[in-house]
Amino acid sequence: MGTTEHVDVNSAVGSSLVGVGGVVAVVVLSGLAWAAGVTKVLVISWVALVAMAAGGYLGARAEATDPYRLVWGYGLASGAMIASAAMFLVPQAMGLGEAGGTPRLGGIGIAAGIVVGYSAHTVGHRLTHRDLPIDVTTAQITAHALAAGLIIGVVYASMPSLGYLLGLAIVSHKGPAGYAAVRRLRRNGKPTSTILLPAAGVGITALPVAMVSIPERPVVNALVFGFAAGIFLHVAMDFLPNCETGSEIDEVCSISEGSHDLLDRLRTHAVASTVLGGVAVVAAWGLL
């Protein structure tokens, strides 16, 4: 059996404890959030946790990755996130900027969010080439989950009237992300229980922030909503299924370089799933 199947017992126990600690933290914060009446962020946090944990469970049990399933997971998630950010966050950011007398503030926030998201992703990728005492995959997705939770908490604290649709669309990528992350952890011989920490990450930051009363300041809120829109647009574009040789889909699914016909078919599924993800959000908005 190859080394990718070997998982150090001490490392596995330590990772499990850290992951369980994250889930316990969410449970405690959930009790406080329920008492404070922060039900929307509470539901969104648990949907994110369950979705990523379930995706990780399926990834751990799968003997081989179905490329079509992975492409559709990524495509539906990215399409939903792009539509949600464009429909709910971008107009709100621009409107708040106009209310504050500086309409371009929302645009500045959007640009900053995209640039910061890209910069963090690019610099973080360099760490994968270094011999570090931590698992880089887990560190990256945990940092992203904590940041996403922070922004969700701020957005819902600033505008409690927002419905569930925005938050649920934002965390819709957690399932396929957990599946892909666990497949990568298995290939690298890392303990898959590590996925529990990033699964709990959204709740760890979103719940306490949502319980804080944030003053209504259109200028500040324009930057916050713009930055949130930029971050999520970057994440959504990063999740767009890339069906090229050497891409994430190729790596996770172990597609050979000669599988050009399969990659061509996957490209069609990538476009169809992304369009459907966006259309689903528009349809849900129209019905609700």
C-alpha cells in the first residue's frame, strides 16, 4: 500500500480533537445566538457545517472520484454564488455608497475584495511548496471559512432584514469544497477528520459578530458590502470548474493527460452546471 494511505495516529488524534473543538465552539455559540434571536445566521452556520462535513464524508468513502459529480458540484455552487453576489451584495453596496454621498465607495469595496481574495489565494498557494508543520490544505480552507463567516456576520448584523437566500447561496460551495479537500487529504496521507475545523469555521466567526449591534453608517456599510461582494465574487470565480489538463478537476479525479474526450465532455457539463446554479438563485428570488 502506498504512503498516501498511511495516516500518523498521533496526527489523526490531534486533528480530530481540533475539529471536535471547533464543532463544540459552534454548539456553544449557537446557544447564545438562539437566546439573542440571531436565527438566520444560526441556520446558515449549521448548513455550512453540515454541508462541508457531509461532502468530506462522501469524499472519504469514495474509492474514486466521479468527475461529473465534482464538476456539477463546483458549477452549481459557483453559479449560485456569482448570482447572489451580483443580485444582493453589489446593488446594496452601491446604494449605501450613494446614500452616504459617495456612490463609488461600493465600487472601491468590490475592487478591494477581489484583489484581497486573489492576493490571499495566490500567496497562500506558495505555502504548498514549503515544508511546514501544518497541513496547508486545511489551513487555507479554514482561513477562508473564518473570513467568510466574519463577512456573513457583519452583513447580517448591518442588515437584519436580509433573508436566508443570500447566506445559503454564499455557503453553497461548502459541500463540493469538503469533498475535494478530503480527497486531497487522503492522497497526501493526512487525517480526513481535519475537515471538521473548516466546517465549523463559518459559525465560529459569523455567530459572535452577528450578535453585536453595528451602527447604521452608510459609508462604512457600503465598503463592507462591497468588500463582501468582491470576496465572494473571487471565491465564486475560483470555484468555476476548470476542465483543463493539470487543473483541480484533473488532479482530484486523476484524469490522464490523454483523456481529452472526457475533458471536452466535462467542459459542457461545467457550463451547464454554472448556468443552472445562477438560474436557480434567480428563480428562488422570484418565487420568494
